[in-house]
Amino acid sequence: MKAIRFHQYGDAEVLRYEDAPLPVPGTGQVRIRVAGTTFNGVDGNIRAGLMQGPMPLTLPHTPGLDVSGTVDALGDEVSTLRIGDEVIGFLPFVVDGAAAEYVVADAETLTSAPTSIPLADSAALPVVGLTAWQALFEHAELKPGQRILVNGASGAVGGYAVQLAKAAGAHVIATGGVGARGHLVARGADEVVDHTTTDLSTAAIEPVDVLLNLAPITPEQFSALSTLVGDGGVIVNTTVWMPAPSDEERGVRGIDLYVRSDADQLSELVARIDRGELVVDVAERVALPDLASVHARAAAGKLSGKIVVLPGA
């Protein structure tokens, strides 16, 4: 089969489109014929060797945390899936990923793919959708009527966070760049702040109950944003290289989010998609051999929105 692999850590040029062994599912696993995978920001950090401590790899390594595709073969003791089932999932960080024609995955981590959108596009859901869900409902414990500020809302996680927060009955304030207003309003934002023209410390007139930070801001900007959180509020942060600030005197909790795979949560997100309650946004679709150029564009800061990678293209 064909796959994208890197044999050493480095910049995007270490990624090779090459022949790789066809994986064989082990006990409790299935093999998936990949319809789509994606690029996530952490992929670039892993490839560059910046995550060797928490995420030790065996090289060569195939990236691709998100997967959508069709079950192609079953390992022993798999009773929940059948050959031909269309599935999606969030693969472990330290095993070979889905930037390949085939990949193996633990059956228990997979869920049925949405039926209302193309199978390949559903790869745009698992990692970023679960990040948004866990940030809002596990960590922030968002409730109806609360006010939430989503900083960096025009990104892939932000799009889901705005939709889910609005559906939960929250008042959603979203920050985004030039031209993001229309899209964010369409996704459910009650207020949109252009971070290129507005001081983030004035992004909310009234205190917010929840601050969800998805953007690579400076510590000074983060401190300014945290002052917008009311007493007893929550700050959830996905930029884990910069810890979320807390304020014990005011009872403000700072939480750093590390997303994990959860098939039940993913199934709920799929159900919302098929009911028309959650929109999957895909900015671009590229063929698997072009994945290295996606990594290079991301490193240069020239990537916007969710990129779906198509092994069959």
C-alpha cells in the first residue's frame, strides 16, 4: 500500500510518499480502507520531534490521527463491527496513523460514520470535535444561560465549540480574524470580535462564565483575557505549552485540556450531524501525496480551516 511516512524528525521535507507494509489487524482490531484523514496542528509538532517525551514513536511513522473509512478486515474477538461498515475514529498518538491507504484501529475506539455527509469529510470531526466537546462539557461544565468567550473561534475546534455552546443555551462571544464574522454568526455566535482590530481585554463588556482559549496568544494577552472571567468562572486552554491562569482569590479555575479518544462522545457528535444540528466545515481537500505541502504551509502560518486528506485521490 501507499503511505506518508517519516524516517527521522525534521521539517516537512522528511515526509515521504512511499510503499509500506499492509497492516494486519490484531485481537480486538479492524483494518480500515481509509477514505479520509486530516492535518492537525499537533501533527507538525510530532513530525518535528517536539513531542518525543510524551509521545515516543517507532520510526518510520505514519501520521494521521483522524480516520474515516470502511472496515476491510476483522481481527480476532471483534463482534461489534462487520466488513463493509463505515466508521470514524481518533487514533492513538503513538501508533501509525491514517495517512495511508489502510490503517488498523481498536474496534472499541470507532463509531459509525455520519450518513448525511461524504465519508471522507467525516474525518474532519474526531479530534477537533472531541476537543470542543470535552472543553465545554467535561471541563467547563457549560450550562444554559452562561456566557462563554471562545478565543480563536474561526479555527477548526472553534467552529464546533461555537455550535455546541449555542446549542447548549449559552451566550457565545467569538473572536476571529478579518472576514470571520459572517461565518461565526452563521454557526451561532451572538457576538463576534475582530481580534485584529480590538484589544482582547475589551472583548466582553460583561464578565463571562467560561473562557475557552484556542489561539496561540502571548502570556500577556492570556492574562488580559482572564480578567474578563467572572468570579467562580472557568478558563479552558488548548495551547498546552502555556498553562491556563487561575485566580484562587476569585475562584477562577484554569484547566489545560488534553483531548482523548471517546467513542461514545463521538457517536453523539455524529448523531447531531445527521440530525442537521452540527455542521462539518472542510476548508480544503488534498490528495495524500500532497500532505507534505500541507505541513509546510502550516509551518509557514499559511493554513486556514480544516484540511481533509484523501488517500484514494
